[in-house]
Amino acid sequence: MKVIRKFDPWKSELCTCPEKYSFNPYTGCAHQCLYCYATYIPRFYHLREKKNLFRDFERDLKDLPENSLISMSNSSDPYPPVERERKVTRKCLEILRDYDVRLLVVTKSDIVVRDADILSEMRCAVSITITGLDLLEPNAPPTEKRIEAIKNLKDFGIPVILRFDPIVPGLNESRMDIIEKCMPDHVVTSTLKLKPDSLARVSSVLPEIKTIYQRGEKVGRYTYLKREKRYEMLKRVEKYCRDLGISCAFCREGFEFDAKSCDGSHLIK
Ligand code: SF4
């Protein structure tokens, strides 16, 4: 079975991602974010290692066109807590550095800093999600550790993207101080989008979210906030970034932005 696949942006017509491939070193995710979009995958919160991963990874890498962009990971986190001992992702990086590819690491974990020695030798950028919503991300490293991770990666000269995503109405709209604390090279942001299962999980800790999203709008299989409300929230983040001299883009929102890419892959040399 292939382990590197064409990125399928959940069939969203609003996706503005450049063409890229998706690679998940692990199956499932230990972070258990209540708003997670990937829980359509069976037993998603049960983290598993893949059989024959390194063999299959090398086989798929050999088939990729030169200069391909690989996003690691889109539907799991490549740095779950077990990665400290297992070093599955680190071994994948050791394999990857011999290939002519570009790498976008997407994580919520500060464990990524451990691999800065390899990442700084590669054509790569690291995207770290920080929302300030530790309540909704029970098993992910706390906000302060992630801010520290961004600073550490920058010290290694690695381009860093902050995913300020999702923004939850009334909860972290005002947490833009996170951007200033990190001073990343790029920010990508988006508002909370809910499916019935994630709505049930999020409303178990934030009951008011049900009423707010009842007034929302359907986009594909998701419920979004009303377009005017989203526009107002996103433009506020964009302005905050502009004032700091940082580029800003939106993820699957249907609004234009000035940045050269939404995911920050333009930072990869
Ligand atoms: S880190 Fe990402 S993939 Fe993992 S549970 Fe959270 S939202 Fe889902």
C-alpha cells in the first residue's frame, strides 16, 4: 500500500494548497483534539505504527518527480509523545534527506526541535499549530512549549509557519499575542469548521458552541460560521500580521489573501 499519496484536501473547493503529497509516519493521532477533522478515519485516536514503513516509504520516494513537495503530516501528527523513544519520524527524515524533495512538517509538538539538526540541512519549513486552546487539545503540548519550539527552530535558521488555527468565536479571537510572541515567517489561520462528531465533542466542553453554529452555514460536509463573521475575524488576524510585517493566509475560507501560499510552502528554498 502507498504511504506517500497525492494530498486530498478533503474535497474542499475552497482549498488553495499548491500541488503536494501527503505522508503520515503514524496512523491515527494521540493528541485527541476535540475539533479534529480527521476522525472519519476508523479508530483515529488510537495511534498505530505502520508495518514495513521504511521499505514502503523508500519505494514511494523513488517514484516521486524531482522537487516534489511533501507535507508531513496532514491527518495525524508526526511527533506524538511516543516519537521520543520510537524515532519513527526521525528515521524517515534520515531517509528523506537523500532525495530531491521539499518538505513541509506540520505538527503541534515541540519534539520537532529534537530533529532541527537534520531539518536545517534539508529544503524544508516547519508549521506549528498554536491556538491557545489547551482545553480543546488535551494531549498536545501546552501553548508555551510550542511558542518556545518556534523560537528554537528559528535559531536553527529553519523557516517557521504559525498555524493560528482554528479560531473559535469568543474563545481565542483575542489571542493574537501568540503571533507576536513567536514572530514566525508566515501565519496561516482559519475559523473553526465543524462536522456532527466534532460538534458533539467541542460542545461537551463549550455548550454555547451549538447555538453559535446553528446560525452558521453549510460548506460541503462542514458547518462554518456565517461568511461576514468569518471575514471580520480573519481580517483582524491579517491586519495584526501586516502590522508586524508577517505574511498571512487563510485556509479553506474562500477569501483572497496576499501571501505567496496558504500553507507557507513558498518559504522552502
Ligand atoms: S493534532 Fe491534528 S490530527 Fe492530531 S488530533 Fe489534533 S487536529 Fe487531529
